Amino acid sequence: MITYCDNTMRKYPDNYLIYEGQTYTVEWYYTEQGKIPGYEYFMFMEERAQNRFLYMVKYLADAPPGEYLPKTMYNMEDKEHKIYAFKPADERFFSFMFRGGKIIVTNAYRKDSQQMTKRDKEKLKTSIKYREDYIRRVKEGLYYEKEAN
């Protein structure tokens, strides 16, 4: 199992786990083709921004239930689909919470303005699509089948 918050992660992960905290387990979403969009973006970020993202993940995952990061670091972006965003700098890492104390990080992008642009909304739609795919694959027993092998 890879522990990302100890700064040892600088290669493509063997699995989806980012960090297993006291309250939440934070994972990368992976597509049916095995791609991990959020991680792929993460690897192109500067090390300082990577470390800030990992700090936020660890903080939230270890926080007592009901305690969240400030809105400047973690904010609900879509109430209907319950999509949140980690905000380590100008980057946005979309995520959602799932039963069993899971936070699934789907995809990321660099935000260039205060207002949500058309491009930002497209990235959010992608996150919603990934959330729906994750839920479907979990219900069908397909998402975590790699673990059993």
C-alpha cells in the first residue's frame, strides 16, 4: 500500500489509495481503462503545490467527523451532485464523498479566474460523469475487483 502523505510518491501508483486517515480514506478515481485523471494532473504540478494538496488530504482524512477544511481550501462546487474541490493553489481537485468514509478524487485542472468559466464547468461535468461511473461500478461489484485478484 502506498502512503502518499510521506512524500515518497513520485511514481504511478499501483493502486488508487492516496491516504487512509482516522476518519476518511481518500482515493484516486480510476477509469475502466485504468487511467487516473487526478493523479496524472497531480504529477505535472510543482512539488510545493503537490505537498499542499497532500497536506489538505491528510488534514481532512484525520479530522473528526463534521470538521472540514476552510472554504478557501475545500469547498462544495456542485450541491446537486455533492462535488467538492480541494484547492491547494490555483488548482482544483474535484472529489465526492461515498459511504464507508471514502473521499474519491476524480480529476483536476488549473483555475484561471474567480468566476467559473465554461472550461471550469466542463471539468466539473467530467467529475460528475466520473462520480456516476464510480457509483455504477461499485454497485455492479466491478470497481474494487482489482483488489480481489
